[in-house]
Amino acid sequence: MIDFDVPLAELARLKSRIPAIGGSVHGSARFGQQSRFAVAELALAGTATLQCQRCMQAMELSVDSTTRVALILTEADAADVPEELEPVLARDGRISAGELVEEELLLALPIVPLHEELSECAVPPTAPLVAGEAPEHVTQRPFEGLGDLLRHK
């Protein structure tokens, strides 16, 4: 069994998808064998600091995840993985605990982080969705003059 603490900002793939990420997770990885596959049981707990996409302020999100994965050597092996396991490609038969953590966090964290309750958001609920007055609706007809052009040809 391996115990670890990982600062989220140090995970390259996670940082590339969520640039303003912070926080850390503590976890453990336990390895074993099931059928003909190496199996890793990964448990993560911690807090991720993300940027709310509604108010653009920092928000904290609790992370608590447990998963079991089968380490496969080729994509063709994925078809043989037992249903209760998630296949993870381990090139050359090896994978780092950091890669497992990163993969799990990419699945666990929201694509568009938002405060759970609107009242937690820095944007007041009465604020308009768009700043300023909406322009008067103007119908545009980009091909309106096309008929005249074709007739005078």
C-alpha cells in the first residue's frame, strides 16, 4: 500500500485543463491481482480550490473518491476487464500513483465549477445576466441584395 499527499497544482494534465486549481488530496493506493489483471484500488480525500465560472471567485470543492482500476497493457485488453473495474492503460506495464490520481481527479472534478448555492456566489442574484441594456432587435438579411445581383448579370 502507498500513502501520498498531492498538491493539485503539481499535476500537469489537471493544471492544463483547470489553470486556477489549488488545494491538495491525501490518498492511498493498494495493488493486487484479479483475473489476469493487476488491480489498483485508489482512495482520495481532500479539497480542491477551483474558480467559480459564474462569479469568477475561488471556491472550495470537497473531493472524496474511491475506485478500482485494472491496469491494461493494450487497448484491446479493455474488452476482457471485469465489469466492476475501470480499465486504465499502463504503457510498458507501469503507471505512477500520480497518473492514477490525476486520471481520477479529471473524472471527479466538474468541467464547469459553480458554487453549489447561488447565495454562495459573489454575483448578487438580482444582477442582470448581461451588463447594460439589451439592444433593440434588428432583423438582418445578409442575402437581401443577392436577387438584384443575379438579375443584372
